[in-house]
Amino acid sequence: MQTGFTAPRAPGTLPRNMTIFLLLLVLLAACLRLKRPCIEVTLGVLFASPVVFFGLGSLLGASTVASYIALASVAVLIFKCSTPYDGSKVASFNISRREEWLSSIALVAAYIFLYRVALLWPDFISIGERLRDYAILAATYRDPLAPPEPWMSGTVLNYYVYWYRFGQFIGSLFGEPVWAIYHQMAALSLAAYFACCFRILLLHFKFSALASVTGALVIALGSNWSGITHALTRDGNWWGPSRVINGAINEFPAWSFLLGDLHPHYLNLCALPLLASIVLLSLRSGWTGWRALNAISVWAILAPCWLYAANAWELPVWALLTFWGAVALALMAWKEMPAGSQETKVSALREHFASALSPRTVALGVSAIALAGVLIWSTLHLRSPDNFELEFVQKPLLRTPVASMFQHWGIPLVFIALGLVVRIMSNDFILGIVGAAILVLGAFFGEDALLPLVFLLLVALIYFVVFLRQENPERTWSPGTKALAAALPLAFVSAILFPEIAFVNDAYGDDIERMNTIFKFYSAAWWFGWMAMFVVGREAFAHVPARFRKGASQLMPAPLVVTCVLVLMLGFFYRTIPMRKTERFSVGPFTQGLSTVDQRFPGAADTIKKLSTQEGAVILEAQGNAYDYTTFVATLSGQQSFLGWGNHVGLLTNKYDEVRRREEFTNSWYREEDCGKRKTMLLTENISHVVIGSLEKQKFGESASNNLNCLTEFARSAEYLVITP
């Protein structure tokens, strides 16, 4: 339950007990002291701990002690599996102390900054699915092993709950309340995403520190083209840039953070970049059997299980990157095999992997399989909807118009297309001209985005072949990094092309049937596109004649370019912050987010605080519209609701008849004039508390608060009364 109320403090200040921040500092300090790769080990320990906790809790019973055991066991496992420093460098990874310190500073600084920004709008108002996400986190606090559906008592939660278990796990270590962890998770997700992108650019693609910071800021806090025009025109509709695709949602990381929801797609932002960085570290110093098996155990065993447990919608996007990356690695591995017949190469490859077998390899493989098994085990509460089918996009459904595609993906698509053509042309002028002609044809003759994307995919395939055939000695990229550089453009274009060909029909219907497919594919592919733009752009610029490069550098010095890019790309972020900011804090602690609610519904805050002290309550409230204050008293007190947003619960559970029955029950109870019947109805449904407040009186009039003499008053404050049978 929610405990640990603290005295009010001024908005924008950091609380004394910021659990995730403290854990970050401890783990980063341990990594630097014990000479381990800091970002990968720190986030690996944090994110794997709830998995071990779930396994321990299922066998031994969930407890705070199990949380500490999980954290310690994962830390020991990951520290043992990571390669230590040799002097001032990492023996296998060749990472300098400077790179480790820069990465650590990037993570900590991003977390502090984003947490302070998140506290500018701590109130849990009726916006997005903020109330829904809070309800699930609170339900996980009640039972982290088998969270109950918070908005329909007596049913099992059918929702991705991995990240909510992570929040409960962190909260249980230091006894943090739900609302405090909510804001910390919002900051950590984007901070980790920023740090992982910075790490890949700096460490693996060998960008300068300035270029790496710029790239990571653009990926994490930048916007689409619509967001840039929004900032330049000072448009007040900050929702607009996330709705440029007709009938769909096209969120980007900064927009999701500004919205303030803790949806699994947002919490899972750093998953793919983090896993990619771990794999690239494994292959950083060339091929050995041990390094290859380590990469395979992470990318082929842990990655799909993690994505399935945390947000299965990202699995197809991961598969696209895996496919093209595996092809690139296979071609490079085959190329590096000793000269001779195919039989000789196969024999050498077999010996190569056989030499990797050792107790350490076996231990790592068993650990990866065990963690993967627990991840799958932790998802057994999920149940696929009945109408969950893959269908092709065909009339009367309309594909995405070119203009709409440009509003969201225009910047990376344009720069990737130009970069691909320049890079191909530097190798084969005629082939480059053909590639440019293909792109022009697609742009001018495509009625929608399908044809341009297909043609861009074809050009990316030509680039893939050209890129792998050439050596890159000046950058000294590892095999994994080179494979990722070749795979990113193909994986990105494939990911945004897929929703133009097929979609998952998941019961939304009408003109928004493709909504979830576009939404989830676009979210997962965001870093693919921008990372591909930076890598392809730099490769293309390196192959421009020297005199043009020198002229461009003199005309636009690097600091000036960086300043212009950041002002332009981050405009939406800093322009939207004042629009999201909570105007007035009146209820402490302000991080509990009850000020706006209490101002709109006097007495609600005191009522919520008193209800939060109860154990196992089931609360009845009046039903209203989704994305509104429906069920906010039960949600913000961390209790179960008899029925929340009926449409959401129905979609997730497929229990439409039960939802309808509970809606009818709610209407009947508030309109019932006989107190005895009211009491019997509550006892029959195991309802422990009934809210009679502003919304109930507005919907049911005086009948809501009449004839309550046989029921017990639990709490009364201003416009709010809570009774219990």
C-alpha cells in the first residue's frame, strides 16, 4: 500500500529519498571502481533484478528481503560475466576511462534533468492513460506476482506488467510510495534511452563527444517535422504532432515524456539500444567463439523474451534488425574465414565455435536461458484477444499519404535517402544515378507512401551490398558495429513500410484499424531511423570530395551547426513544457499529484488519502467517459475499482457481458431508494466502499446521497462522502 506521506515541499526540488537516483549512483560507482562497462552493467543489473525477484517471489513468497536478494544475485552474475579492465583499458572491449566517465555523466545528468522536468506536472489529471498506468502500478504494489485488474475487481490483469513490476521492485527496496516511483520511472526511461544512444554513437560508431551528445539529444528530446513547425508557429495544440497520421498515433519519445503516461511502449524505449550496445561490446574486439556465443545469448535468447514480456509489439521490429544484422555478420564472417574450399571454411567455423566451450560459457548460457524462462513465466497472465488477426491493407482502408509520412518521418527519410545516393555514387557513379532516379520516381508517382518506401528499400539494399564490400580502416569499426551500420537503414525502412502492407486487426475497427500497428512500429523504430540518419550521413559526408568538405566546414563551423540543430530539433520540447506545467500546488506532498483533483473536486484529496490506508478495498464510483476522471478516487488511493473505464477493460479482458452487467449495477445502486437493498447489493458484490462525490451527484442527482441510514460513514470531506456496508 501507499505509505510514507511527507511534508509539502516547493515544486521543482528533489525529494530526499530518490531511490532510482541513489541506485544509479551506487551501481555506476561500483562499475567504475571494479572496472566494468558502466552503462551496460548498471542498467543490466537494474532491469534484470525484477526478473530474478519474480522467480524468487514465486518460489519463496514476495518480500522486501527477496528484493535485496534479487538485486545482489543479478549484480554478482552480471559483474562476473562482464570482462574487467586491464590497466587503463578494457581487455576485450578497449574502452577508455574517458568514455566510461562521459557515459556515466550522461546517464546521471539526464536523469536529474528529466526528473526535475517531470515534477513540473506531477498531478494525475484526466490526460492520456495516466490514470490507467497509475492504477496498474498501484495494483502491482498490492501483488507484484499476480497483479489484479485494478479496474474490474475479481479479474486477472491482462496487460504487459514487466515495467510495473520493476517500479514495485525499486519501491520495495526503500519503501517508496507509488506516486514517487511513478515520476522516477518516467525520468529513468528517457534518461536510459538518451544514455544508450549516446553510448552507441560515442563508443561504437566513434562520433566525437559533442556529436554524440547532439545525436542523443535529437533522438531522445527531438521531434518530428510537425513538432518543429508547431514550435516555430507557437501552436497551442501540443497534441497535434502525435496525430499527423490519419486514424493513428505517431508518438515520439519526447512527446510521450511530455504526456506523462507510463505506457509499456514508453518504458521500454531503452530496451533495443541497450541490448544492441551489449552485443556490440561482445564483438568489439573481433571474432572469438566466446564473444559470438555471448552475443547470441543476449540477442537471440534474452532480447526476444524481454520484448515479449515488456511489450511484444516490438518483436517484429527487433526481428527486422536481427535479420539484416545477421545477414551482414554472416557475410563478414564468411569473408574472414581462411581461404580455401567451402568444406575448409565450414570446418574452420566449427572449430572456431567449439573452442568457446568452457565452464564460463556454459554458465552464461544456462543463466541466459533461466532468465528467459522466468521472463516467459512472468507473462502467463496475458491472454490474446479473440479478434487478433494479421490482415493486408486494401480498400476501403487507405494507406498513409506521402505528406503525412513526411510530417512524421520527413527529416530522417530525406537525409537517409540523400546519404544512400551519395555513398553509392562514391563507389559506382552509374549505380548512384540509378538510385537517385528510383527515389525521384517513387516520390513523384506514388499516390501514397507505399511506392516511395519500396523504392527507398531497394536503394538501401544497394547501399547494404556496397557498404559490406568495402573496408573501413579509418574508423576501425568492430564486425558488430559494421553490421549494425549496414542493417540500420534497411531495418528502419522495413519497419515503417510494414504498416503500409499489413496490420494487426485488434478490435479498434472503423478508420483506426491500423492505429496500434502504426503506433507500436513507429515507436520502436524511432531510434533506428535517427541513428541510421547520423551514421549514413557521416559516411556520405566522408566520401564527398575534400574541397567541398573543407568549404562546408568553413561556412558552417561545427559549434554553429550543433547550436542550430539543437534549437530547431528541441523546440517542441521546451515550447511544450509551459503548456504542461501544473499551475498551482495546494495539496502536499505535491508529488502525490492531488492538487488539481482537489481544486476541481473539493474534498477529493482528503478522501483519497484516507482510503489509501485501507487494505484490500473494492470501491464503487459513478461511471463516466474514458480519458476523464472516471474511477480517479479508487485509482489514486491505490485500491481496486468495481469497474473503471468500461471500454478499456472490455478490450483487454473480452468480458463485455460482465462489463455491461457492472455498468447496470452501478446505475441501479446509485438510483436505488431502499437502503436495505443497497446494503445487500454491496455485500453481494464484495464492495467495501462507495464514493458519493461531485461526479456521482452530477450524474444521479440527490438519489445518490439519499437513504444511507443503514450504511456506515467512512470518510467525509467537503463535497465527498464515503460509506461502507
